[in-house]
Amino acid sequence: MNTVSDFISGSFNQKTLLSGLGLDRENSFVLWLLIFFAALLGGGLYLFDGNVPLVAGIIYLSFVLILSVLRLDLSLYLFMFTVILFDQYAIPGFTSFTFDVRFFHNIKEIPYVPYIHSGVVSPFEIHLLFITVALLMHASIRHSFSFKPIPVWGAFLFFAGLLIFSFVNGMRGGGDIMVALWEVRALFYLCLMYVIVPQILDTREQITALFWVFIIGITIKALQGVAKFVALGFTTGGFDVLTNHEDPVFMITIFILLLGFLVFHTGGKQRAWLLISLFILFLGFYVAQRRATYASLMVSISAFIVLLPTIRRIQFLKYFLPVLFVLLLYGAAFWNNDGTYGRPVQMIKSGFVEPDKETNFRDYSSNLYRDNENYNLARTVVNNPVLGTGFGVKYDQPIPLVTIRFTLSEYIPHNQIYWILVKMGAVGFFAFWFFFNCFAAKGTQLFMRLKDPFLKAVTLVVIIAVINQLVVSFFDLQLTYYRSMLYLGCLMGLLPVISHIESEEKSREDIDNDGLDE
């Protein structure tokens, strides 16, 4: 009787509900998910008195939890898109939705969320936690799951271990634990992404999808800057920046990706998209007005040229040298021009020639502050040469510095390469460089043996992204920015995925060749 009843009930359910929606028993969970989210929306609006942003956040995190369990790769794509789209810091003088969401703020600091004293976790950290826990769950229940070894794991563990030691060392030296957490969180996220990304992605199609996320997200950030530029009458309006500090760093990786596509004749639709949006990306890079990224762009292109095989390098230089000649003429023509069109030249010039106090006070005062800051860092290293001060401890200021907008300026300087030396000492500084140099060397080895044009272009981006980030970090705050480290960690995590794909393709070729021989 129960069997007949179940059959009739199932048939009725199939006819009245599922068939009408184009569903069947296998994908009927979609209906239940829609019902669940509809109930969550209605119930949330009722319970929280119509607080739409709060309810939207609850629905988003619920969706992320379900997505992470069902499709880890899609959850990773969504996570990286939000990392690129949303801003960790507000752009001075502007308001925007991408900051007001407060994606990178602790829950207790988000204005549209009821105050929770213990809410010291941010929405992006919750999403990252869901991905990590879901990955562990998949690893424990899936028989087909295999852990991909991370590159240069010895150097990685050496650096990660000393990062933890320096945190403890700072606490032993009287450091502020909350400040120390602020200092190391971004580097911790880099380490975590470095480990988990290779376990989530497996195929060339997944890498392609991830780069679509990067391309679209970074193009949107460029458009945001360009929109401000247009609204200000095609000028920067006297504002120091029109984008966040991290955005032009991301744009450099996209420029390198396009160059790789062009040199290796690959990329397809992604290459076409980048060529169409190239002007917007360049204009977005310009309105960012970050001197450090101009230096990094030059170093990144130089590294790109050096890494190319000889034949490809010669072919590239045939097209690049005329462009370089035009850029040199532009630089010479606008060397002493402080107007809108001469601003890029002035930013580059300020790195070689001391800016004039009267005509370029912004760069002059910035350089002076950083010179004094670097002297203070040097004095701190002299006092703590081997193990450093540890995190959470202020660096010495024999030269008092003026107060700036950054609240942690007494702990975190602009030059974050020197910052590593100050906080981790000579031992930690060596571990830092040893890890990144080993990774770059490993990436270069893989790049040299790859045959697939698309994978070669992507591997170039991964290698140069490390160089790009380190150069920018020498001049500006970067190693403590969550967005920068999550993006870099994700790119670095692609290296073992590319190696895995290359090994599988080589194995298939060997099998096919053996079959032909027989």
C-alpha cells in the first residue's frame, strides 16, 4: 500500500511540479533550493525589518556554502571574482558599492549588520573557510581524490614556519596581538591559496574559466577608474588616485597575459576580449596613478622578454622596439610637462630625479617621507639583525614621521620588502626570498618544457606575477593587502595544476605513440 502511495505521490509530484519547470527527479533539488532561498529571503526580511543588505549577505553566504559542497571549482571562481571586484579600502574622496559592501571588514564593523562583539571574521574569510572545509570533506569521502604536491614544498614550509615563529617572537617581545594578526593575515592567505588551489582545479578548461574571471573582474575595476576620470572632465581632478592600489598591479598581469597570447598565437576569445578592452585597461592603469606600478610594468616586460625562447624573443622585439621608440619620444617630449598627458612621465621621472618641491610637492613629500621611513627601518634592523622584532611590534623612529591616513603606519611601512627584514630578521628574510626564488625557478623550468601555447602563456603570467608583486612591494604597501596576496596565491597555485595537465598530456602522447609503433 505504501509503495503504491509513494508511486502515485511521486507521479503526481513529477507531473505537477517538476515537468512544468522542465525538471526531473535527478535535478529536482533545484526546485528545493529555489524554495529554500525564497523562504530565506522572505523570512530574513521579516526577521530583520526589511534590512535588504543583511538578508542579501545571508543568502549569499548560504549559497556559497551549498556551492562549495556541490562544486568547489565554481565556488573558487566566485570567490576570486569577489576578491577582485570588492575593495578592501575606500578610495579617498569617492564612495562606491564595491567598498560599501565591506566584503573585507570584520562582521562587527559592517554598518548594516547588527553588532556582534565576537564578529571578528569577514565575509571573504567565511567564503574561504567554506571552500577549505568543503575541500577537506571531498578529500575524505572521494576515493578518486589525489593530493597534488605543491612546488618547492621545502622552501614553502621553511618560509611558513618562520612566519609563525616571527608571530610568536613578536608576542614574546610585547607585541600587540591584534596588530600582529593584521600584519600576517594576508601572507597566511597567500600560503593557504598556494596549497588549496591545486587541489580544486584539474583541467585546462578550469584554468580558462578562472582567467575569464580575472579578465572580466579586472576590466570592471579599470572601468570604475575610467568612469571617475570621465566624470571629472577627463582629468584626475586633483585626486591622488582613482582606483585602489592593488588594481593596477592586477592589470599588469593581464597585460602580460595578452602579450603571451600574441607571442604564442593562442588565447582565442580571451585574446579578442583583451584586444577590444585594451584601451580601457591602459586608461584604468593611468588613472590609478601609482608610481610603483610603472616601475613594475617596466620590470615585468623586461622579465617577459628574457623568459621568451630566442626565436620568440626576436619576433617580439621586432614589434616592441618601434613601440619603445615611440614611448621614449613621448617621454622626452613630456619630461618637463606637469599636465594630464605628462603625468605618467612625471611619475617615472620622480623615481630617477628628485621631484621639485614647488612644482611637484606631492611626489617630493612622498619621497621624503619614504626616505625617512627607510632610515628608521634600517636602524631597527641594526638593533634586531638576526630574528627581527617579530610581528605586532612598532619599528624604531629615530626620525619622527608625520601622521598619515594609515592607522598602522608605526607598524607597517611602505617598503614591505624592508618590512619583512625588520619583522623576520635576516633568517626570515632569507626564507622569504628563498621561497619566491625557488618558485620562480621551478616555474621557469616548467615553462621551458611546455609545448602547449596556452599553458606557456599562463605559466609566464604566474612567474611574472611574482616578480611584479615583489617589485611593487618594494615601493608600496602590498604584502599586507588581502586582495593582492589572495590573487598572487591563486596564480601561484596554478603551477602544479599546469604541471599535472602537462604530465597527463605527455602520458597520452606516449600511449598513442606506443599504439602506432605496434
